[in-house]
Amino acid sequence: MTKSTNIELTYANWRFFPSWTENFKKETGDGSFDGNWDRLIRGTTGVENKSALKQHQSFIAVALRLAERLIEYPEVERIALFGSLAKPPVLEPHPYSKHLRDRGVHIFHSPKDIDLAIWLSSVDNLGTIRKTMTKTVTDMTEQTIGLCDGAVELFVFDHLSGKYLGRVCHFNKCPKEHIDCLIQGCGTPKHLKTMRDFVFHPEAISRVNSEVLFERTPTVNLPSANLFAELPSNLPEELIEKLVDAPGIRIERIVSTGHASPPGFWYDQAESEWVVVLRGEAVLAFEDETQILKPGDYVLIPPHRKHRVNSTSLTEPTVWLAVFFDGKKKAQKMQ
């Protein structure tokens, strides 16, 4: 195993954190979130709501610590967090009191487990990975309410094919001579758990529903090479998928379904951006002009030229291709 590498969680890079829902406007002013959980918790009313947010915060901390330990194994190529922890805490009808539920009282959902997807180039070391998972969780159990070994699930995928292989088993012995061990395919290879009638749905780890915590060699995240593949018709948040991430350049596919920039918000980025609309329609606004972009229309946005998206098509997905690069040298020559 190699020396431990710290994973720094920058919430600004997470799809939902820059602009949360109406549920958080009272606590943060405009719904945005800068990663200060303590401030958010202090500004939230109700013991149950505070407890739910603390649970969310502490479970994410466990996921990050486990990811830090797992990337010490060279066969770990990618780790993603999915499920309820990869989304903003949501309000739900009061789960414990029928009286409060009937009155329409909602509280924040309290996460019960931690779901991590892990892509491996080899499954020969699953036994050691299982021990690392168990030890990491055990070490953090006392300081994390509601945490136990069974609360963490590692869903294993083949790095090359992307095929779902199973879960890392919690049993310290394989086979454990437990009824679950009798399921056909369970424990092949050892410590890889297979569950009867369980089907993993790929959308659970799509960019809409997950957050990548680690990627050893960033690659194309799309399931195919077609830019129009698997276009969702309705998205809670704009879908941004990184296609290329190399020194000096980043290429993204962006899918909008009626999305627009929040009122008063302006992009002000340090890099140049060349963006083209491939499908749908969008209205891009600058401080001094507004442009309607239809399929084939593109625009080059220099560094720090403020811009925002006023609207995107409501009748079909708007597909953008955005290329970000360092335009400083080019800008100097033009001056």
C-alpha cells in the first residue's frame, strides 16, 4: 500500500451545493452553501432537523475517510458516492409522528447508510479491502451516531467494462456458512457478495445521482461516445459531465432541461470558455448584450467576462459542448 492521500471535498464542485433548494434559503440567505455545516446547522430550527443535518455531515466525513484509505490500493481506479448522501438533504413528511404528519410537518431526511461505488482493475485483494472498510468504520463508530459496519456498502464494478460485480461482503470469513453464502455466485471471488434477485440500476451512479470522490486517471464519464446518448427529459439540476480533463484543457457535456442561472447570479471565471449548442436552444446573457443560441451556434467567452444563462428550451433537452482552456497567452497577444 502506498502513502495515504487526503481527499479534499470542495463543495463548490458538487452539482447541488452551489445553489441548494428553497429549503435552505432561510438558513443560508440565498440557498447557496459554502461547506460550513456548523453555520447551516446553527441556522436550522428544530432538534430533529439539526440532528438530521449533523448525520448528513458526519456520514459524508466517514465516506471521505474511507475513500482516503481505499485509494491506497493501486487497483482502485475510481470511487463515487451515491444515494441520499450525494444529494442535498430533503424535507420529508414527519416519519415518527402521525399527528405531526397529518398537520403537514416536514423534517429533513436523516441518512441511514453510506453507499459507495468502487471501480477495480483487479478483485484479487477484496479480502484486504474488506478489512480496511471494517477497520475504518470501527474507528469512526464512537464519534458518528448511527454508524455501524452494516451501514456502509461498497458496490464493486469492473474498471474496464463498467460491469457491476457485487458488494464487498461484511463477513470476515468467506464462506461464513450463513444462509446468504448459499446463493449461487456469492463469494466468487471471495468476499464479493451476490444477492438473490438484486439488480443494480446504472442510473443510481449517473452524474445526476452521484459525486465522484476519486479518479486515478480521469476518463470519459459517458457510457458511450455519442453526445446525444441517454438524454434525460427532466432533470432536478443541470447535468454536467466531464469528457476530457487534461493539463490546460477541460471539455464538458452540459444538458439543460429548462434550467437557467439563479436570479442575480453571474459566471465570472478565470479561464476561457468556448461553448456550442448542439441541440435545443438557450439565451446567453452578458453585461452588454444577449445572444440566442440555436443548434450550431457557438461563442468564445474570454476570462472574467461575466455571463449567465437566462433560459433554455422547455420542449427538449438543450445539449451544450463546453471547452475550457487557459486563454491568458492568447489574450496578451491580442492587446
